[in-house]
Amino acid sequence: MNYDLVIKNGRIITAHTSYNADIAIQGEKIAAIGQNLAGEREIDASGKLVTPGAVDIHVHLQMPIGKFTSSDDFFTGTRAAALGGTTAVVDFIERQPGETMLEALAARRALADPKVAIDYGLHMTIGPNDITHLDEIPAAYAAGCGSFKLYMAYGLRLTDDQLLHAFRAIRAVNGLPVVHAENWDVICALVDENLANGNTTPHYHPLSRPALMEGEAAGRVIDIATLAGTRLHIFHVTCAETVGRIAAARARGLPVTGETCPQYLLNTQEVYDRSGVAGALPVCAPPIRGQEQQDALWRALGSGDLQLVTTDHCPFTRAEKETGIAANDFSQIPGGVPGIEVRYAAVYSQGVRHGVMTENQWVDACCTTPAKLAGFANKGDILAGYDADLVIFDPDKKVTLSTEFLHENVDWTLYEGVQLQGWTETTISRGRVIVENGKFVGRGGDGRFIKRRFSDSAIPILA
Ligand code: DUC
Ligand code: ZN
């Protein structure tokens, strides 16, 4: 039989194994994996790696934050994601006053559905104004918001008692809470102290958000989640202090996971000492830290103490970043950096090629565990019956990253001049080739909102 599409002669890399075989696609699904498969269309992947499509469960597209809106919209952001080998993302919903969670979901979908080039899901944010709306969580979960975002920082910060109530409500539907863990009171005190002392440049951004207190917040939220009997995922881990809390919890058998991001794996905090707006561009929270912390993050990915890599992709333009410099106040710089396009290749190049992780750990951290954790039932692996979300990755291709090379809708990159070995050649989304020889050939609107939910019987404890 001739399948619709066959990827021939590639080396298949999954989270657990590597082997040579053909992959046959029928319609939107992987139909068979074997030798000498034939297709109406065939793509030769000799010398290439064939992996599941990468899954990024932490992105902020056209997201209003303060005065600004992140500069990638649902089209440009998902196009850049696809060019980097990502076939599914999870973005966020923030309920506005007067809306129900379901109305907020519908409003966010109305923005995203016509534009997305790849499949996507949405986390429902639970802020302080949502604590009186926790009875809407079952409806949000049933509508496909399998995960709920809780902040311990910013205006959306929940106090410890609010975290407890939110965790219990999320636990009741078997949803996944995902948390931004920082100690907001201490951050505010240190920011105020620095500004009062005339310490206004971005150099003082990481100094106002110490690793010690990120670890404290992580430990506290793990304990509150444990009391509530819920699993927990910790976003954007930047330091050994937080890794240690997650590892200790997991050693006790608790269902706690953690992620880190390329900005923390490829940069150190000296980026904040660059002059003028250049020092403002890398401002994100938690902040980029020193070399020892970066080394600790790589070690944690290699040892399994951290389970996944996401991006927290949230780009703001140079002009928007400049406003914080003009105000002479690092705390007014809009926080967030781009990374949606570079993640998969960056982890391969700097992780696998440098011997820190295996190719199977790379796929696990960027594809399989994010898909499983976020409740994408048919994504993140190469198995018959799964969505035909696949990447043909050229492990030898050398690229030099630059704003011109990348496709994110922002006029700078944190990775200017960085050389990577390994890049995505072809991306397939539910059977459609959407990136071919490094060129985007997909369409906005072809991606789909994926309802994510978990088995009612058990909380998945990820090994
Ligand atoms: N951190 C950022 O830097 N930007 C967006 C949200 C976040 O947590
Ligand atoms: Zn984020």
C-alpha cells in the first residue's frame, strides 16, 4: 500500500531509543514505522535525525503585559516555532473583570484560531481576582484548559492562602498547576532599596531577584502543593537552589517537575552590564544568572533533576525595552525575551553535541515530557496512531544566529552571533509539511486548539 507520505531512511530518535526506519503517514496520523515503506510522496531523510515535533508548553504570544503587548502574534510566533521544529505550544488566558473563564477562553481562541500555524493549548491563569471564581475551574478544565497558571510575583501574585485554595480547586479536577515561583515581597524590597540608592541600571535586575529567594519560593510552593495533595510544575528554573528543592521533592516521591529555558542555558548575567538598551534587552524574570548557575542547569538536565526545556517566549521590541532605560529604572523594563525558534536546536547543539545530555534526553526534554506533562495525548512521541507531528533535523548543519536569520517578530535576539551545529530542515504538523528545507510553507489558521485533560484515575508521576 502507498501511504500519503513516507519519511525514508532517517535515524529515528525518541525519548527512549534510536533506530533506523521509515515512517509512514496517512492523513494526520503516523500509520506505520518499518522498513521499505512506500508513499505517494516520499522524503529522503538519509543522514538526518527524525524526531517527534517539539512541544513548548510556555509561550506568551500577543500577550498584554503592562503598557505593552508581546510582539509575536499567534501567526508570527507559531511560524517561528515551526521553523525551529516546534509543532505544539501552550499559551495563556487571563480572565478580564466581568468575564467568565469560559468567555475568556473563547476570546483568546478567537484571537488564536485564525492565526496559528501549529497546534496549541491554553493555560488558564488564576490571579487574585479569580479566587472568588474557583468554581469555574471544572468548566474551564472540561473545555480543554488542562493546566492552570499561578504567579507568586507581579500584580497577579497569589498569597500563600490563595495558592492553597487554588491548588485544592485544581486538584479536584485533576488539572496541572504551573507556577512562577519567586518571592515578591523580597523582590519589591530589594528593588526599592536599589532605586533609592541610585542603582537604576539593568545590572541591578538580577541582584534584586536573588537565587536564594527563588529557591525559597519554590520550596514554599512545593510544600503548599503537597499539603493540597496536588502535583506541581515549576516554570523557568534558573538556579541550583530551585533545582535542589525540586530534586528533594521528587526524591520523596512527590509529583513535582521543573523546566528551564534557553536564555538561562546560553547566557550569563553579564548580559545586564551591556551599555544602554543592550543591557535592558535580556531583562526577564526570574533573571539570567551567573556561570555556576548555568552549569548547574545543564547538569540538572543531564541528571534528570530538571525534566524539560521551554522558552517563556515573550518578546518586546528594542523601543519598548528602551522605555525602562529612559525612565532610569530597571524595574520598568518590560520583562521577557524571545526564544521560540532557537530552543530545539540550542539544546541539541549545546547539550547533546557538548556531551551534557544524550540525543534521547534531548527529545525527552523538548518533546516527550512536555507533551505528557501538559496533557497532549497524541503528541511528543513517534508511535503508530499518534499525530504525525515530526521533525527532520540536520545534525550537521551549522548556523549563525542573528535577527535576520530568525523569524520572530522582534528587532533583536539574545543569540546574535551564536553558532549552533544542528538545525531543523523539515517540520510536519499533523501530516502537513509546514517547513521544507528550512522554509515555512504552512498557513496561519491550520493549527488547532487541542483540548488537554488527564486521566481521572491517577496523577501522572513522571519518572
Ligand atoms: N517572565 C518574563 O520575563 N516575561 C513574561 C512572564 C514572566 O514570567
Ligand atoms: Zn512566562
